[in-house]
Amino acid sequence: MERSDCKKLVVLSEGADLDSLSSAFGVLKLFPDAYLLKPRYLSKKAGEVFKEFRKLFRITEELPECFDLILVDTHYMPENIPKEKVREIIVYDHHPSGDVENFKGKVEKVGAATTLVVEELMKKNVSLTSEEATLLAFGIYEDTGNLTYEGTTPRDAKAVAWLLEKGANLRKIREVVMETYTPEQIEAVSRIVNSIEKLFLNGKKISIATAVLEKYQPDINTLLYEIKDLKESDAFFVILEAEGKTYVFGRSQSEDIDTGEILSKIGGGGHREAGAVKLENVPAERVKEILKGILTERFVKLRVREIMSTPPFVLSERLSVKDALYEMSQRGIANAPVINKEGKLVGIVSKKALLKVVRHFPDRPIEDFMNRDFRTLSPDAFVWEAEEILTKFGQKLIPVVEDGTVMGVVTRLDLIQALREDLTKIKEKRRKLELPENIKGLALKVGEIAKSLGYRAYIVGGVVRDILLGKEVWDVDFVIEGNAIKLGEELARRHGVNLHPFPEFGTAHLKIGKIKVELATARRETYPKPGAYPKVEPASLKEDLVRRDFTINAMAISVNPEDFGTLIDYFGGLRDLKEGIIRVLHPVSFIEDPVRILRALRFAGRLGFKLSRSTEKLLKQAVNMGVLSEAPRGRLVNEVKLALREEKFLEILELYRKYRILEELIHGFRWSEKLYQKLEELRKVVNWHSLEFKEEKIDYGWLYLLVILSTLDYETGRKFLEEISAPSWVREAFKFLFFKKNSVVKALKEARTNYKVYKTLKGFHPSLLLLLMLDEEVREKVRIFMERLRHFKVPKEKIEELKAKGYTGKELGKKIEELKKELMG
């Protein structure tokens, strides 16, 4: 990348501390053309300093198309930075480890990264104000413990001396660096002190402390040196677990103990005196046992290569469904990697998916039904990365890949066998949610009743998605591990409302205040043929969720008293919600129920989401296989009707066009450039109407449908509107388009006065007026009618004058009409 217009951009790590912030400011002084990407999250102290000194920073909130990336206090590549936009990388870091290899700048062993930047400023004799020198000094003082920590060098002291010469304010530095501690930090220190465990190895004392906190205290590591037992140890490790993350800090005061090397074995880094690592979903107690194993040189299975099954059993993508089932059944294998003719991994196929399609497609290749959307690991990945994939994302098997070749596989059984000492049960990732106030009381009541009956209850499906998106919720779906109707009877009795049970489905409906409630017994579903209504039988919550359409709709929230508000996410729905992705739960989802094709596009249009790569491929494949023609017609058109009510129907319609949906649903329909242009014109008309006449509510989706159907013959369009149970005004508008529109357009073209326009359009439904505006030759006349003429009234005083002259009845009406004609012009 040789573009000369590339900018310089400083990007801070998540939770960056004062040393990072001070270094970043120094870089802005060093490079006048550099900008700081606005940090998303800083440590508490760094955040306060940034807020106070923000005016000194040159900040941007957007990534340029091309830039030189500057990293400070780290040389690990940030996950959110697209590498293709980066021309070169500049680093100022005092940590020896990182994954950026080719860079300019400095990585040297000093007490603070800020020192390296200040040295460059000293060389160039850059002018600093007292305020700027103070800001730079913060980082050095904090990271060296006021020049007292092991790892502090004479270079740090020289940098501080130069900053003091430039007017650094010691009083301000003392206020910031030596601030008083919060009650939460003191509570955390208390837990650390009470948990200290001491090891004596080769004559050295090593202390390990753990604490589980409600919320992580970013500046807690500054307190560690104040703890006597830690301060007097040859080395210590502090492990803090909070909010699904575990933070590990190591400090060494012995030449024989290298904390950076020890923590590198679990993915961290640093140098001899200090090291750190942040782990996702690895409990503090487990990290402690791993560290003890490393320190005592006891073998600990940390890497995937140590637990994977090898050599792996793989299948060719061209193998038929029936042959693949035979191979898997012979070996008792439930899931297998799929490779292409070059031997490269292309998917994962499950026996369960093949069993669902073998009756209808026994000779089709398994590539049509394999899952292409999955995660792999390298042999050197950590064991807990495998645990996360197998639990959080619902994947049954992980291919272990090296240089493009499948070296082995990891399943839950592999994990349980390898980690039986410290892994007693694999659980889904858990997170507590605060329920909206309008449904919280109801949820508590359902959970209480469920417990009294020996059941378990959960909020499920789209309502969970909407709660996470912060939307208002008035319809609540509960799934009950137990008898939903029995629970519903008790709930209805307590609220004094009627229950509407449906015993054949194990469901019940009721309304409590403004809230509509549906209760359903947890169930599994099987489809006798593509698109058919499913057969239902009781099942567990997980089986109930796995039958659902998309990951974002397959989450649950427990309402049981013991874990009320806990989010249950087996399939990575929260991740997909954050990333704006629609993803099916299994590869035959669209074949089992083709209506999901339309639902996927409705949600994508409504939420502005994209289909995952695998989901898009499966959707196209299902459409091409003609599954929509096999689905119950009533369910399909009902889904279209739901789409028509969406505010973003035009976005949904665009997706229908992209994936050729309407061609499958409406006999004889074909897209054309002329139709597309007409819909674009209607969009402009609708936008104008929605702004000018906000009080005039029209379901605009029906107008788009009318324009689409007007490209067909009348009988085909009429039948489709009948199928979809279109409102009477829609059916009348469709009839108007075929039999009356031309004569009205002709009359409007010939109208030479406002009054003539008024007489032509008087009494027309607003929908007809908007459809007429698609004709450019009469658009302006219709607009004038809508804005000025349709509600035109003769002034009262003029009518009174006519009455005074003795006009009454029909004569009065005739005179008023003549006056209206005169006034309209």
C-alpha cells in the first residue's frame, strides 16, 4: 500500500491504562499529523484523566480508508482494525511479547512505555507546556510505582527529570497517581488477602491469590504492592474473575522466576518482573490450579493437540447422503468433517441432519446439507477455546486444522475425558439480564408457580431478542419444562382472567393487563416432509430452542427463582445479535420449514441485519430446489402479510428481489427494470406523504404489493389478494388500477382548473391518490389536490351571506358549489 494520503492513527487497547494514554498523547506530540481513535473503554483512572485533558488530544471517531497504525504499550494487533487499511505499523512498547512482527518504533525493556516516547521527544527537543508535561508524567509514575517497582530503569528517571524541567506539576501527579481508593477496591483487596495461598519452591516463596468480583476494578493492580504477604513474596500472581473474564497479574522480585514466561504458557506475556493475561470464560479457581501445575512442573493439558482425537474420520463432499449415513452409522459417529477433492476442509455434516433428508434426497451429495458456518482451531489453541466453541456456540465437533489439513477433531467427550479432574459439567455462557419493569412482576410470578409445581420456566424466542435490543415488550412467550396448561390455569386464577388452552399443542394463551402471554410446553419437532406442519412431543429446553429458526431467536431467559434473569444462549445468538447476523441453527433448516426463508428475509430487513455466509448459501440452495412450492400456501402468504406490515417493507422487498422469492410465490411474476423504477418512484411518493400527512395512517406495504401485482393479469392478482386476505380498500384499489385509473388520468390531464381536479378526485381513498402520483403527467395536480383542495371549505361568512339572501336547500347547495368553483380557480 503506497498511497501518499495515508494518515497516522493511534489505537489504544480495550481498558488501556494511564501509561497507554500518556504514551498516546506523546505520540500526538511526536507526529503532528497523527490522530487518536476515540477510545471505547479505558481504565477508571485513565478515563478520568482523558476526560479532564481531552482538549489536548486530536481525536477522530472514524477509521480512514488508509492509515499508519500506531500502537503504544502493546504490540498485539487490535481485533477491530481491518489490516487491509493499514499501510505500516509504528510501536512504542516496553513489553517483549506481541503478534505484530514488522514495525517501526521501539520495543525496549523500560519501566513504562511513555518513557520510550518521551525519549523521542527529548531527542527532537519538542516544546511542552506544563500541562502537557504533567500528562506525560502520569504514565511513567503510575507504571513504575513512582519509580519504585522492579523493572524501573534509569531511563525512566531521566524521562521524568526532563518532564519536571518542562514544568510537570507534582501536586497534580500526586492527586492522580496516589489517589484514595474506592470501597469496591478495598473490598477486592480484602478478598485477595483472604485467599492468598503460598507455595515454597526451590527456596522461593510464591503467593497466589484469587478473587471473584461483581465488577472488574481496572486500577486494582496498583494496590497489589500494598499487600504485605504479596510484597514480601519472591513472586506473586493475582487472579481476578469478573463479568465472564479472568484477569491474571504476575510480579517477580527474583532472578529465578520469570512471570512473563510463566503467563505466556496460558496466552499472556510480559517480562521477568511483570506479566499479565486476560482470559474469557475461564474461572479463577481453574486458572489457579493451572498456574500451580505450571509452577510445580506438573503436566497440565493446556493445548488442543493434547486432547484431540486423531487421526480424524472425514467424509468427501461428493459422497451421497445414504452412503454417508452408512459410514457414520458403522462407526457410531454423530458428526464428521467434510473435505473436497483437494483434501481441504469445507464443512461439517451431522448424522441427525442427514437422517432428516435421506428419505427425500438419498442420492444427493452431502455438500448440499453440510454446515459451512463453523469454527476451527489449530493444534496449539488453548483447551478453553475448545470449551467455549462446544458450549457457547452449540457446535458438536471442532475440526483441528494445520496448514489447511484436518489433523484431528475435538468433541465434548474429548473434553470431559481430558479434563475430568476440574471440569465436572460443561455449561452454557451465563449472563444476568434486567427484565423490563412492565413484565418483571409477571415473570417472577410464572417462575414462582413453576417452582411450586416442580417445573422450570423460561422466557424464549423473539421477546428475548427484543429485550436485548432494548425494545418495548408487550407479548411474552414462556416455555415450560412441565405442563404449560396446568401452569397457565394457576396463573389465570391468580390474575382473575380467562385462559385459552390448546391441549393438542400443549399451549395456552391469556392476557394480563396489556400484556399478551403465551405458555408452551417445551417440545421437539419432526417434519414428515419439507414444509409440512411438524409433529410435536415434549422435550427439554435445549431441544425446544434447537428447533427454532435462527440463533437470535433461540435464546432464553430463566424466570426460576434460583437463577432469575439468567440468559441462556447455547448457539451464539447474543454474538450474532451484536454483529447483526441472521444465522440458521442447522443446515437443513430451510428444507424442513421453507417458511423460514421468508422469515429470515423479514428479520434481515426489519433489523438491518445480514445473512451469515452459510445461511445465505443454504437459502439460495433451498429456493433453487423449489421447496417453497411444497410449503403450505397459507403459511407462506401469511408470512408475506406480516412483512407488508413492517416499517421497512421496501428493504424486505429488495431482499425478495435479490433471492427471487416472489417468482416462486406469484405465478407468472417477473422482475423488470420498469417495475423497479416504478417502486422507486413509489418510495419517493410514500416518503413525501409520510412527512406531509403524518396523521394519515396508511399501510404502505400494500401499495408496493399493488404495484407489483399490477404487472400481472387481473385474475392472477385478484386471486393472490384473496389468498392473502387483503383488506377491502386494497382489493378496491387493485380493481381501480385495472378498470378506472386510465379514465381518471385522462380526466386529470384534461382538467384546466383546480375545481375540475377537485371534482375528478373528490372522495378518493388516499391510497388511490398515491398510486395516481406514480403517473408523472398528473402528479402535480394530485399533489395540489391533497395539499390544498381535498379539504377545501367555503368560508362560513360567505355561506351566511348566501343564507341572508334567502338561499336554502338545494339552491343554497348549488350556490355554495358555484362559490367553491370561483374561489378554487
